[in-house]
Amino acid sequence: MTASINDRRAVSRRAASLGAAARAGPRSSARFDPDRFVAECREANEADGQAAVEEALARAVSDHPAVLAALGEPREAGLNVLLRSPTLTIFAATWTPQMNLLPHDHHMWALIGIYTGREDNIFWRRTPGRLEAFGADALFAGDVAGLAADAIHSVTNPLQRFTGGLHIYGGDFFATPRSQWNAETLAEEPSDGDVVRAMFARENERLRRRGEL
Ligand SMILES: [Fe+2]
């Protein structure tokens, strides 16, 4: 069972960035088939929930060059939704260079598997009247992190290039009302799928104005 965020770190963690696929170089001979991956995750979720889906995700991103080849080099911030169902949501999320996401929760378990770039996570917990940061993790291509249903995290792409990750949630990510916290005041605000989509649109607009898209 994944421990509660309030007990310790929010995550189970698999470091695979320097695994066989990475050492083999940027090209992979294997193919990543998004439809097959979705089917594997659905089966795994029905059989054993988050732990089993995490195995499927770890297998997929252990060959991150194949995932990148199938999904394409990221060129803007976006969510490529591979599955949306009441019990499972799967999408590829792409972060623009140095993009930041506010602290937010999910109200369902989550998994992150990086297939290109790097994603830095800060983990937060509720204290009386506000949030406090209590942990951090840097995820590289091939790494997988599992977040408990009560996890709160903020995300940064620290690189000057795009980051891409497969994100999996144990519910309908887009239909679930959630919270986010103001970056400066840590005031709690409502969030949901529409708020997230609007944030991605603003980020792309920011880069367009700077001539980087
Ligand atoms: Fe998140």
C-alpha cells in the first residue's frame, strides 16, 4: 500500500533513468503502442489497482526512446488524452521549458512516468491554516513516481527544453473538483480539468509572445 503523504514522502519511486534503455542511446528498436499500453493499464487496474498499473508504466518508460518516438517530440504545453474513464485517466503531459504548475491535489491516486526531459516535484502537506513543503524529487526519463490519493505536489520543468511524461490517475481526472494553491500566498483555490487546460493555454500563449513556439 502506498503510504499517506502525511506519513512521509508522497511517493513510491522507481529510478530508471540510467537503465538499459538510457545506456543504449537515444534510439530504440522497440515500438510503443499507445492503444496496447492503455489496454494493459486497464487490465492492470482491474486486477490490482495502482500497484499493477505502476508496473505497466515502469515497463513502458524503461524504454523511453520508444515512447518518445511514438508520441512525438513535445512542441508545446499540452495534454494528449489516451484514456478517460470513471476509473482511469491516462494522458501524455508536456511541459514547456521552465514551466511551473501550482501546488495541487488530485483526490485519486496518481502515477507519473517521464519519457523525455525532467520533472521536479515539491511535495506539500496541510498544516493548520496553510501548506508546508516537506519533500522533493527530481524525475528523469525512465523514472516513475506513485502518489497517494491525498498527495499535494507542485511541478517544475527545470530544463531549457520540453519535458514529457505519461500521467495516470485512478479516476476521471477531468471531472473531479480539486484544489490548487496560490504560488505566493498559498491560498486554496478551486481547480478542475478546465482550470488545468486554461493554464496550458496561457503557457503556450506566453511562449508564442516570446517567439518560442
Ligand atoms: Fe498533479
